[in-house]
Amino acid sequence: MEPKFKPSLVETKISSFWEASKIFASKVDAAKKPFSIVLPPPNANGSLHLGHALFVFEDVMIRYHLMIGDQVLWLYGTDHAGIETQFVFEKQLRKDGKSRFDFDRETLFKMIWEFVENSRGQMKTQLKRLGFGLDWSREKYTMDKEIVQIVYQTFQRLFEKGLVYRAEKLVNYCTRCGTSFSDFEVNYIERQDPLYFIKYGPFTIATVRPETKFRDTALAVNPKDKRYREFLGKKIKIAGLLGPITMTVIADEEVDPKFGTGIMKVTPAHDPHDFELGKRYGLPVTPIITKQGKMDFSWFLEEKNAAAKYRLRAEKYQGKKVAEARKLMVEDLKEDGLLVKTDESYSHRIGVCYRCASVIEPLPLTQWFIKIRPLADQAKKLVEQEKIKVYPKRFKRRLIQILDNFIDWNISRQIVWGIRIPAYFCQSTKQWFVSSCTAWCVIKKGKK
Ligand SMILES: [Zn+2]
């Protein structure tokens, strides 16, 4: 006997024996009780990480049920992991001094495909070496033709049932990653930023984002706020950094009279609440920040009659990054005597990208959404009736809470690597809801 345990001598022999004798390759046997688990498919973009060791729990359950005579299936698969994979690939490109913009869509797609093909094999070997009792014979990959077809069919079904729609909404956009994200992919942090009190005609407004005020469309106050009652519905003339503007004062219950001065500028293109409020009052959505996170003053620079002073200012701001432009604007507000005061200790919650920690920019984009409420309500009913059982039991309440809070889901991503949304007028957008189709894909067979 060897004085030291040598895994290479023992383990490969045993796992090869398991594979050769097809112990874990499930055979359909109606007489036996079925027990199946779909392996949460690991991302096909590299090697396994330590977290994958948690598959051990599934392995234990599978082996237990196999030993008591159940018919078991632990289905192996890999996830193309659209955005994740594209980012890993882009990192590699950067190492070679290249970027994704050096290639056209088709070439880039092909390159990522090959990159993934290599890492997929690597991961499978690792899982085998770990001795997991997976059924390798039924391997699924989320980019398999058959899976793509099921995803398309699912999309079509949802569309026919009126559960998919395309609309312009304010979405979470990371200007660094160049894509929108769903609400689940945004992290929130508490941050201190200066709160600027700006003279706004006869009022003073408080804002952390003076750079968006060029596209304000209205002023809103709480209808119960006595201070502003006389101004309701009136048009007010306001001195701005690019010359005087006129704005209407509207009343809305949503305005918090205790925040700042109780009067709010409405910028539908850059704030989710303002967007909703703007929809209620039919206000236009006019963005001033681009998808690259830069200021866009082209709408002003196109105006031929603009005074030279204001034109110079707009030219100065044009194309600058948001934070940089903000500094310049604060200086100009001071120069014009429009900055009343600055509260340096204002703390607020902001959304940041879960990938690169950049500040998420709410931007108006036309995207595909899934109408979640009917689906979540149905799922909730099944959980409540215990047709879907939750273990441990205390998580049932939490699951119901999550289902209760679901809002419509943005499934569009502006990436190359993934399955295209099957709609002609939306060629440039990629969708991401493949992940949510996993369970459906493994039980359903695509139409030939
Ligand atoms: Zn990002």
C-alpha cells in the first residue's frame, strides 16, 4: 500500500467506472418513483469556482435516492451566460490591446462561441474529477439549437398571451458596460453628495443633479402644500444657465413637501419617479445624457438665435462626462447668482452597476418587457396552496414577499453574445430570459 493517498491513482479509476457502467445515466422506468434535479448550469465562460463545491448537496441527495431505489436524474448543463461571458471575453480582448468595437457583430459572436467551446470542456472535466453523479448523456447547453427554439416558442407564447410588450421606459443603464440591467442587477449604496439649492424663478429647488435641469419640463408641488397654492397651474419664468425658460407648476400627491424646499423639478428623461409623473401629465421625455454617459446639448446648439454667451456655455458642456459637466455648471450657477447654498452632508441611496460599480444612469430606452403580475400571482397561488412546496418552510413567506414585489421585467440587453429577441424591428437587442426558461427547456422538447 502507498504510504500517502494519491487521488490521481484512485479517483479517476472510480469515476471512469461510474461513467462506463452508466450508473447515473437515467433510464425511464415508470414503476419507480422519480427524483430529479436540474443542475443550476454553471456559466460556460471559464473554470469552476469554489462556490460550485455546493453542488455536493445535490450529489448527496441524488446518491441517497439512487440507493433507496428511486429513478434518479441529475441533469448536467452549461449556461452561455450572455452578459457575464461577454465581459470575461472583453477582458481577454483588452489584454491583447483590442476591444469589442474592433469587430463586427458576426465576427465577435463567432469568436465568443469558440472561446466558450474551449471553457465548456474544461468545466466538464473538472466536474467529473470532483466525482459528481451527473447524467452526462443528457447534456444541455443554453445555446443548443433545440433550447434556442424552445426559448423562441416561449417568447412567442408570452407574446400571444399579451405578456410581452415593447415600450419606452426609464431603465437602469450602465454607461460603462454599455447595457441596460434589470432591477435585480442593481446594487444600492448610501453615498454623500452635495445637495444644491438653486434659485428657480420665485422658488428655490434642491437637487443633487443640476446637470439634468436643462431638460426639466415642469415644476411639481404637493397639492396640500399651502406655500405654493397661488402658483398652481401658472406659467413661471425662470432664469437658467442657457437663458430664461418658462415652466408650469403642477400639483402631485407624490411630491414630498418635507424634501428640500417642497418644490420639485420634473425631469422625465432622467428620474424614474419623474418619468411616471410625466406620463400622468403628458410631459415630453427629452434626454440630455447619452448612452455613453455624456452630456448632449445638440438640441440647443442647433438653435440659430441663441445668445453668444449661452452658446459658449453649451459648447463647454457638450460631450463632457456627467460628473465633470456638473462641476462646470455649479461654477456657472455661482457666476449667475443662482446658487443659493450647498448642503455638503446630504446622504442618499444610489444604484450602482453590480459588475463595475459605476453609477447607474436611468435612461429612456425602448425595450422588451415581460408583464410579471399575472405570472407572479399565479406562482403565488401555487405556493400558497402548497402545490409548489418550499423547504425549509420559513422561506415560503419570503418567496411570497418576493413574488408580491415583482414589477415588469426588462429582458433586453445591448450585447452581442446571446439569443436574439425574435422580432424584426428589434434586431439590435438581445434578451436574457433564457435563464428563466431552464426548467421549462429540460422538460419540453422543441418542435422539429
Ligand atoms: Zn457596469
